[in-house]
Amino acid sequence: MENEGDSARECKEMRTLGLSKAFETEAINAQIKDLEDEMAMILTDIGRMVQMKYKDAIPDLSFNSSLVEYLKRMNSVVQQSIDNISLETDDIDKALNSHASLSSRFSVLKQCKEKVKNILSIEEIIAQLWLPSFNDNVLINTNLIIDLTKKLQELRKNDEADIESIFLEKIFCSIQDEIGTMRIALQYTLNTFWTNLFSFGMLNNGEVMTLDISVENDIEEKLTALHICNMLDEKITQLCTSILQHFCLPIIKSSNPLEVFTYMGERKFTISCKEYIMRKVSGNKESKDKSKSIFLSLKSFFKHFCHEFESIHVKGLPFVQLIGKKMSNELISTIVRECLVPAVPYDPEQMPFFDKLLDEAKQFHKSLVEMGFFTEDTVSFETFAEDYETIFIDRRCKKILASARSLICKPYTELATVGYDQDEELQTVKEFSKEHLANHEKGMKCDEQYPKLLRFLSCKVSSSCVELVDLLQSVLQSVATTESESKMLKMLQTARNIIDLFISLAPLKHHNEITTLPQMAAIFYNNCYYISHRIMIASISVEPKIAVALKIYEVVNQIFFQQATHCEITFINAIPKLRKLASNSLEAVIAQCRRQLSNILSVDGLFIGLDDFYQSGKCERTLNACVLYLQQISNVWKEIFCPTILSKCLGNLASFFFDTLAKKIIAMEDIRELDAKVMTRVLENMIKAVEELLVDILDRWCDGKGPLAQWFNANDLGRLIRALFQNTEKRALALSKIY
């Protein structure tokens, strides 16, 4: 019984506790409901007042603090209501957590209360900005506007669905528009300040560019405000572009750098535009002096410019340093591009002048560092100083190729005699090797110093070809004095490019001349063989020096010479191309000469009716014209070719002439008895004359004791007989008597 009584009491207490909690929850729910209604009314009133103040511009709200006072009052009322709900129970959090809906609603109310508090802060800041005392302090206004922007972003966070429309449509958008208007006004003020600080203008109908600098007392505050608004970097970029375009470039490109810039005092700079002439820097001393004037004028400009802002700082950094940091890369690259690179010489003798100019550029950079315009970490001319030798060698190679191109394209109007013209006995291979080992220092112009097997027979070439070979010689000689391995290879490649340029360009440039004029074809033939000869014997005078300097035989072999063991500077793969080019040109003109002879001999019935006086005269005149034509070509080629090539070319044309005559005679369908007798008599006389000529040669040789022995040796005379007579028993008998 006693146990049943205890159980009843416990049940009664639990029912009582449950009823108590239920009543407590109902009370909290009622209070939250009242607070929600009150908050909705407050937000509606705030939205209406904000719209009236900023959208409708009601004077009572615009020029007094009624909205601020209302916000303070409502914030206090809402805070009091939230505190009252919290005091209703000692375990409010537990009670709310047991009902998810109550907890969510109470959380929304707290957010609304925080938003009201943020709106109050925003209105207080806007009220400060509207005070006349704050309008003159740009930096304070900037900080307040930045603070307003941050608070406005916080106002938009964590919006719930039931209050989001109120804040977005009425409160947030209206305040955002007002802050945007204030930011635009601030930007206009800062833009006006910057425009007044640096004012560019034109005088004398655009002949003079001016820069006015107006430093105000609060310049640091306004520059800091620009920095806070993220506008300073863009402004400095525009300033640097204007200074480079309107001052630095005109100074660099002017013909009188020291006169074009003037400092007028009172923070005013002028630049004359009437002498804006594009400067072409050459390698002479005058251009170096002008480059020195450029650095002096630029130094004067930046000296006065830095003096105007030497005590002005932005966020602890000198203002001129910010400008210099933004301008440094473009300024240095402009000086390098417009001043230093064009002044890089291609002649090694002018390198001291350029080194002096480079020292002046480095001194200019050092001066800007001392002025505070640059820092020690700013990009300098050191990178260019390390790489300019590459520009030098590239420019030198380009200049060499340009000179070679000019010589190749030069007309063949001036001739020069080259080669060795003394007739001596041929040297044996053993004698040649001995003399080659005893003569290490050879000059390309002294052909008579070479072993006889390497001597070039005397002939005439164009003066431009001799100059081209001298240029090639100087390039090869300079390879041995170059220190850098890569530069040596570039110079070697340039030497090879000279030959390739001749092979590809000369036939095109002189095509009409060498294919139509026998004299030009002969000169071109000699040019090709002279170049081939020179690049062959270059291995004797040039190759040892280059080989010692390079010490990389395999690399050079792979690139140029296609040899396996050691470096031979012969350009061996270019020689067949040159010889083929020469033979093609000469064959073309010989073919033209053959066609000319064929045209002369194309008379109908040339050997018909020779008993007639008129017909025989016609035949005689035709044959005389052929002989005259051959004599003219012989006179032209005799002055140009060496005897060996001359005899072969004339022999080719004479052989063609006689072959054509023979074919015409044999091709006659009907040879009259009288004509046959005349031709037989002529041919018999010719055969007899040839046989007597062979006998005469043997008589004048007289076993090596006759007059011919003074001018010919046995080998020379044997080759002459083989060239003049066919392979018959008589010729074999004559050769046996000579040898």
C-alpha cells in the first residue's frame, strides 16, 4: 500500500511539472510572437524612413537626426524585449532547444536586432559625413566610406526569407545607393586633386609640351586616400605612361637632347616638340656624344621631379619611389631599345666607345637610386651588359652578310687579275708535303707562296669577288681571336653563309648577263672557281688557328665539314656547288655561241654551185663571218680566262664549227664532179698540212734538244699531240719518239 502511494505522488508531481513547462513554453511563444510583430513594425518603419530620406529626400529626415534617434530607441526596445524573454526562465536555452521552431524564430529576432544595430551604425557614419567639418578632410571621409561599405556588406549577411525583401528592397538598396553616391563624389574629388597635381598641356600650337606640378598642403592625405580607394596604382601607371611618352621619349629621340628639355622653376617643366626627329644611332663618336647628352637631360628631368616630392610619403613609402617602381621596367627597356641597342657596334674597334656609353647608363641608374626614384632592387642595365655581346656578334654577323650581299650584287664592271702566271714544272706530292710542313704562315693574297699544286692559274675576276674573298678571310681570321665558343660558331656559320649567299643570289642577280654575254659568263666562271680555290687553301692559313681556339673538332666537323678525325676549314660541301654553278653558266653561253654559229651557217645551198662567182663569194663571206665571230669571242676570253680554260672553250666552239661544216657537206644529196674535186683537193691539203704539222713538231723537238724543248717538257708536248691528233699509228709513233 505504501509503495502504491509513492507511485501516485510521483505521477502527480510529473503531471504538475509537465503542466508547468507547457505553461512556460506557451508564455515564451507568446512573447516571441509579440516581439515578431513589434520587429516587423519596426523594420517597416525603418524601411519607410530610409526610403523617405534617401529616395524621396524629405528635408525633415535629411537634415536632422530623427532616423538615428528612432533607430537608437527601437534598438533599445528590442534589446529590452529579448532580455525579458531571457529572464522568464532560468533555462531559456534548454527550453528553446526542446522546441526547434521557437529556437529558429528567436534566432531570427536576434539577427534582426543586429541588423537594426548595423543600420544605426551606418546612419551615424553618414550623419558624420554630412557634417560640414568633415567635408574638407578627404582621408577621414575615405576611411568612413570604406567602413560604410564593410558594414553594408555585413547588413546583407544571413538574411532569412521573411525579412530579406524588406532589407533588399527598401533599406539595403537605398543605403547602397547613398554610399555609391558618396564614393562617386569622393572619386571626383580625388580625380580633381590628381589632375591639378600633374597637369599636362600644349603651347605654341602643339610645339611645346608642359608639365605643371601643384603640390597642396594635404597632398599626403589625398595620396593615402587614393591608395585606400585602390586608385593610386592606376593613376601612377597613367602618369608614368605620360612622362615616358611626352618627356622621356622626346628627349631620347631628339637631335639636341640637352636643348629640348627646360626646367622653368615654380614646379613647371617644358619640353620642345619641334625637334621630334627619329634618331638613327650609328657607330661613330658623334652618336656616343649624343647618347651621353640623353642621359644628362634625363638626369636633369628626374632630379627636379624628385625634388618636388622628396618629403612626401604614402603609407610610409616615398611617393617618388612608388612612381619609380612603376616606371622602372619601361624606362630601362626604352633606354635599352632606343639608345643602347642601336649603339651596339659591329666593329670590334668601336667597342671601347660603347663600353663608355654603357658605363654612363649605369651611372644614370645609380643617380636615380641616389635620388630615391629607384631602389637597389630595381631592374638595372646589368642584364643588358651581360647579354650585349650577343647583340654585338649578331649585329656584326648581320653587317658582314649585308656587306657580302652588296658585293655579290655589284656589277662586274671592274676586273682584277689573280693567280700565278709563271710556268714552272709541276711539284711532286712529296715536294708538296715537304713545303707544306715548312710553311705554316701563309697569306691568302700571296698565291705564289703556296705549293704549286695549290696555285691558282692567272686569270681575271671581278673586283667585287676579290673583296668578297677578303671579307671571308677576315671573318675566318676573327674566329681565332673570339673568346666565346658560341660566338666562334656564329662567326663560322656567317662565313659559310657568305658562300651560300653567293651560290643562291649571284646566279639570280646576274642571270641576264651571264647567260647572254660571253665576257660576263667568263668572269662569273672565274669568280666561282676563285672562291672555291680560296676556301680550299684556307685550311693552310686559317684552320690551325681556329682549331686551336675552338678545341671542339667534332662539333665543327658535324656543322660544317663532314669530316671524322679533325677540323679542316675547307667548306668542302660548298665547292661542288660552286663548280657546278660555274660549269652551268659557261655551258649556257657556249650553247648560245653554238646557236649563233648555227644561225650564220644556216644559209640555204651554202656549198652548192661553188663554180659560180656569186655563190662562191657568198660561201666565203659566210665562212669568214664564222671565223670573225670565233675571233671576237677569242679576243674577249683571252683577257679573262687562263690558257687551259681558253683552249678548251675555243676548241669546243671550233670543233662544233668544223663538225657542222662536215655534216653540211656530207648531207648534200648531189655533189657535182667539179665540186667533189674541189672539196677533195681542199681536204687533202688539210690532211697533208696536219701530217706535216706532226712531222714539224717532231723535227722541232729533236729528242729534247730542239727549240720546242725550251718551252715544253715531254709531258706537255705529249698532251699537246694528244689534243691535236687522233689516236692513229702515226700519233703513237710520234709519242714513242718523244718519251
